[in-house]
Amino acid sequence: MFTVSTSNHLYLQKDLESSRLRFFAVSGARSKFRVRKARDSRCRSLFGGNGSAGPVISSLKKTVEAASPSKKRDGNESKISSSFSGGIEVRAMIKIRKKMKEKLTEKIDDQWEYFINGIGQGILIRLISEEIDPETNSARSIESSVKGWLPKPANGVHVLDYAANFTVPRDFGSLGAVLITNLHAKEFYLMEVVVHGFDVDPIYFPANTWIHSRNDNSDSRIIFKNHAYLPSQTPPGLRDLRSKELSSIRGNGRGERKPYDRIYDYDVYNDLGNPDKSKDLARPVLGVENRPYPRRCRTGRPPSSSDPLTERRIEKPHPVYVPRDETFEEIKQNTFSAGRLKALVHNLVPSIAATLSKSDISFKCFSEIDKLYIDGVVLNDENHQENSQKLFLSNIMKQVVNAGQTLLKYEIPAVIKSDRFSWLRDNEFARQTLAGVNPVNIECLREFPIRSKLDPNVYGPPESAITKELIEKELYNGMSLEQATEEKRLFVLDYHDILLPFIKKINALPGRKVYASRTVFFYSQTGILRPIAIELTLPPTPYSKTNKHVYTHGHDATTHWIWKLAKAHVCSVDAGIHQLVNHWLRTHASMEPYIIATHRQLSSMHPIYKLLHPHMRYTLEINALARQNLINGGGIIEASFLGGKYSMELSSAAYKNMWRFDMEALPADLIRRGMAVEDPAMPNGVRLVIEDYPYAADGLLVWSAIKEWVESYVEHFYSEPNSVTNDVELQAWWSEIKNKGHPEKRNEPWWPKLSTKEDLSGILTTLIWVASGQHAAINFGQYPFGSYVPNRPTLMRKLIPQEGDPDYENFIANPQRSFLSSLPTKLQATKVMAVQDTLSTHSPDEEYLGQVNQIHSHWIDDKRVLGLFTKFSSRLEEIEEIINSRNKDARLKNRSGAGVPPYELLLPTSGPGVTGRGIPNSISI
């Protein structure tokens, strides 16, 4: 019923295609001249020198007249589903966005599309009533086509408005949907359809979607108006369309996806390795019983030649499939491409330096690190190189430098901008566990001795080597361990169990040395957190059942330098867990199945779909790019972080042993870690153990605002008893998240039930928090904190020298060089800095929490909901003021003080670039 395939259209298209070739031949001949002349020539060939139709247009008009029925029609003919006498005049305005930057051939294509649309053969529109026609037992409908010549730009030069006219019968009923058929040979981007002439005027149909060519898919696109309906409330005329839309989005689970598809389905992580290229690049599948993992979006690519379980790789610059509307918009593409260019340049320069020196280069002194921000990366010109090689390299450098000095030079990171020596101090090391880029792992120490949960037959005695006597030596005023524990003054950063099973494999890799670490902190009565003991563990050996070393800060030079090395190893472990677990797994990877299920099970007219839609933007695309370039075998994460080729296996182990949906809620996570206690008198029902915990304090403000907004939204749509349990789409959505999105964990008892509006509000608040506040807190501080290598090395290349080791004498002779040679090399450091710079960058088209982009201004027609959203936005503005005030409070030493950077990662708004602030609606980078 909704597929346009009349013989007239088919006949006309054949003649139009031959005329199109003549059109391109005429225009192409003129393209040898200057662009301005080419543009003038196109206009003359289209319209004639005097503004009348040129020869090509005249030929096309004859074709159209020959193909049209002999009966003359007036204006835009409307085809309706039943006969009628009289009616109302209706106009549909169609807003289409063009590319901002077009090639000459694309501009010529535009002229052709203008013409085809102008003669009514480019876009067909069918209006669908919410009511059923009793004669046909289907929805009333009426069809027309776009007509007009060279539409004038609407709000901007890249937005075009077209129109289609209808004469609608008076018994048509309320308008509920429009069907769009694209008769062009290529897709176009539909922003919105606005219909005028009905009793409710105007009626908005927000689209913001790519409309495929009928050549690729014969089905018309369904666009619903901006009114939210629960499934049981769906008007009769829209029920079939609601079902049809979801069916088309789910696909059939077969075949390789095409770039124009809008199909969402699940698959395992079998696309990280590339065994066809090298056996060393083979990687195990994640998403199986012994290596569980959240699901990704299915691409349907065939298996590799070497391994039938591994999907064939698509290497850059070829894109990995994501559903068409998930791809970056043009302004985002430009921003991300610029970041990739910057990363390429940053990789190129140290690669040349490494080539010249015949080996990768360590930093020799701290001033060499400083030069990265002052002078940029400079090649070492070695005299023994042949002149031809010198010339070749100098030409490369000249080209790179000419491309822009900023590409060679790094910004000074915020962590050392005001105090370049802050990273050396113990209190700064501790402060970053509360206010740094990874403030989500510190726990209150509630039991002593600290014990491992690993199998002691494999990993040795479970008790930590950190003893009561050792801790009490570091406590103030003779405080006992029991008193410190009771007063909640002892805290721990414990990575022992997650890392120890991988240590032997990782340490066998070249240039990788890692410990399973534990760090104990003491929180003083003056509000200062400081580390008091670090335990670094290696796997037991045949000669020793325990291989644990405990370090404390000392006062002699040797102990002081070893303490610095121990802290550097802890920072390296923390950086790896941050990237692989807290950042990638707990935000990026976990959100992907939520997004897939939302598209597959919730109609675009479902109120929960409308609520979640802004929080899904760009996530599938950025995840696909990460699998292609960052977390893949041989990618940047493997090359630059501690896990090496075992990085994603480590991430899978963390998912298996640690990840729980119910603990992704901020208050629940804080209580689980002992960083907060339940307190009904507090706004969020929790009281922080450390009041000056910037991530938690600011995060609870944002969490509370999201929770209030979600609860009011859910209450508005689910006011009736049993409305949640009776919502078939909602129940299917939650079931699919558990059973298909996280199938290895589908039987876990901790999954929340979905029976009441309170259940629903809790689930949705968690999803939105993870996509917005949680991701912002652990992503946009990567460059500000991580790009000064000594502060946060992403890997360590040497173990701490022990007395009797061959390196120990070198360490005693030159501890600074020994320290620097343990850090990442120049190549590794600059590569990571480039990635961190890109990942910490806000795009100019970023959409922030509590804000609505102008193009989404008609997302819903419910005035009550719009009022609730305005209240949410106002609350976030208040939160921004509260956070700014906290950053000026001298009593809060973890976010203010001499040289201390303010904690801004949870400030809701930001400008573009690397700002260290701003909460985007979604995981968009």
C-alpha cells in the first residue's frame, strides 16, 4: 500500500536518467574552467542564458509531458484512499539539510535534484490519518509530491524548504504520520516535516534522519508526529505502522549490513582481531561463557579466512557499519577528522625520531617532557645519516610544520599548569583518587586484614602483606587501627584480584612490567587524604609462595625514590583500569545494548524512546571507531596501556567479576564502596563519608536532578495502575536488554524488576546517568590529568629494582634516569597524549544535559512535559552555580587551594575543545 511503483514513475525515471547523463555531459564539459565559470555554465545549461529553460530542461519537460497522463491536473495532484467532494487545503513543508562542504560534482547533483523535485518526481509524501477508513479497513491516507523550483534556503544556507499541497477530505481525521518516498538515486537528510491546514496547526513531524533511495530499499520511511503514545494508546490508523516500523528496524538477523540500512541487532565482540593479517593479531571472542561481555551492534560481515569465529576486519579509512542515523553528522565528522589528523601528526613525528635513533627513545630528563608543551616534538638530526635521508626527513618536517605549528605542540595539562611539581606530592596523588579522572575505585577499608578472593592454591596466601603494625606506624597521635577503621579514616585502592591472574602474561610482553597493587590511605582530622602504604604483588614462583612487596614513604633519598616508583606503578595500574573497565566497559560497551534494544523494541512514538533519544546520540559510531582503531588487536590501547594484547581479556574479566547493573546507580555505587552511608535525612538518601569528595558531591547533585526529571516524566505517562506491566513494548525492551544485550548475566538476581513506575524511574535514571554524568566525569579529564606522563603513566617498562638486582646500582647512581626509563617512551607518550587530546575534546555540535538543540525543538508536543524539562534545565543551571561556589570554598581542599585545579568535570555546560568540563547528553566521544 505504501510503496510507490506506478508505471508512469518507472517509465519517467528511465527517460530522466538518460537526460541526466546528457545534463552531466553538458555540465562536465564546462567543469574545466574556473569554479565561478563552472557555476555560471551550470546555470546557463539548466535555465538558459536569459533565465528561460535551457536545452536540457526543455528536453526533460518534453519527457515529463510524454510520461504524464493526458488529463491535465491542477497544481500538486493529491491521490487519496477514497473519493470525496470538497475538502480542506493542506500544505506540507519539508525541510532538507544539504552538506556544508560540497565538491563540484555534488553541487551539480544538487541542481539536478532541484529540477527533479521541481517537476514532482523526486519526493513523494503520503499523509496518514489516525483513523481507519471503514470502506478499506485501513488508515485513511492521501499522497502528493514535492513541487517547486530551486527552493530558497530556510534558516541557513544549508537548509532547504520544499512544499507539497493536498486537498484533504473533511472526514480525514487527525493526522498521525507521514510516509516519505525518495525517488532520487541517492539519500537525503530530512530534518522535519511541518503540516499546515488542519484544525491543529501546525503539526510537527521531527525526523532528523537519512531517507534512503527507493533504489536501495523500496519501503517508504515512516515519520510519526511529535505526540507520545503508549502502545495501548496507539490510534487505530497508526497501529500497523507502529509495528511495521519496529519490524524494519529489527531486520531478520541475516546478511551483511549495507551503509544505508537502519537495522539494529546484536553480536559478540569477534571483530577485534585480524588473524588474516598476522597470527600475532588474533584475539579471542568476547561474549562467550568463559569470556562474557556486553553485546555490540551486528554488522554481518563474513568470517575471516584464518578463523571462522572471527569476523573479517574492516580497516580504516573504510567505515564500520552502524545504522545510518547513528553516524556522525558533518560538523562532528570534521571535528573528529581533525583530531585524527592531529593524532597522525603526533604519531608521525616520534616515529621519525625513533627511526633516526634506531630504537624507541626514553625521556632522559624532566625538561624533555616539558619541551613537548614548550617547543613541541623535535627531531634529533644524526650526523651519520646520508644526505638523501636528511633531505627526505627535513622535507617531511617542513610539510608538517607548514601544516600548522599547533599540530606539533601540546597544551600544558591542567594538572601542572599552576604547579608543575604538584604530581610529586603524596597529597596530590591521593587527591586524584577523589577529584581526578578516575575517582570511582577508592573504597573505605572496612575489614582487616585485607584478603584476596582468588584461589590460594594458584595465587598464594590470601592475606595482604600490609600489617596492622605497619599501618599504625603511619597514623597520627597513636591512633589504633581499630579506631581508624571505626571512624572511617582508612581507605584502599585495591586492584590486586583483577590484575594478578594477568600479571605473568603481561610481564612476558616486551616493554611491559606490572604489579597487582593495593594502596592504603589515611584521612586526617584536618581533611587531608594521604597514602600510607603500597603493596605490589607478583605471582608466586616455585621458590616462593608469596611475592609481595610493601612500600612506605621514607625520609632518606633511596626510600623516597623507590616510593615514587611505587606510586608510578599504582598510577599505571589505575590508568589501565580506568581506560579498560571504568571508561570503556562501564560506559561505552554497556550502553551499546541499551541503545540497540531501545531502537528495536520502543517505537519512536513511545514516550520512553523520546526520553532516551538524546542520550543515544553518536554512541554506536564512536564505539565502532574504537573497535576499529583503539581497542583492536595492535591498536593504540594495546600499544600504550599496561594490558597489551590482553587488554580486552582483562576488561572481560572485570565484566564477569565486577559489573552489576544495579550498582551503576551513583548512590548504590558509593554505598557499595563504603564511600557513603544510607541517611534518609539527606537529599539522595546517602551521606558521604568524605564530605570533600568532589566527584561524589557534584555527581549526587546531577544524579538528583536527573532522577527528579525522570520521575516526573514517568509519572506523567504512567499514572494508571499496572500501566508499566501492561506496556508490551517496555517489557520487551527490558527483557531484551537482559537476555540479548547482556546474555551471560541474564540470570543474575540483581537485575531490577520492572513492575512499577518507581522501578522504571530507577532504571532510566541509571541509564541517563551512565550516558551523561558518569561518562563526562571519567572521560573529559583524560588530557588534563593524563597528558603529563610522570603524573599518570599508562604503562611501566621496568619493575622496581631490588637490592642485588643488576639495575639496582644504576638506580642508586642515577635515580632520575632510572625513574624516567621506567615510564612510557617518547613514542608511547606522544601517541597517548594525542589520543587523550582527541577523546577529551568537545565537538562544536555537542548537545549538553538539560539543553535541546534547535533542530530538536519540536521533539514532543506535550506542554506539561516541556514545562518539566524547563524545570530540569533550570536546576542544572543552579547546579553549575553551586559547583562554581564549591570551587571557591577554601575549606574544600580537594578542589581549591594553591595550585589546585578546580573540579569542573561535572559542570553541565562547556564550549568546544579540551575544556575539562561539560556533561554531554550522550557518549559521543
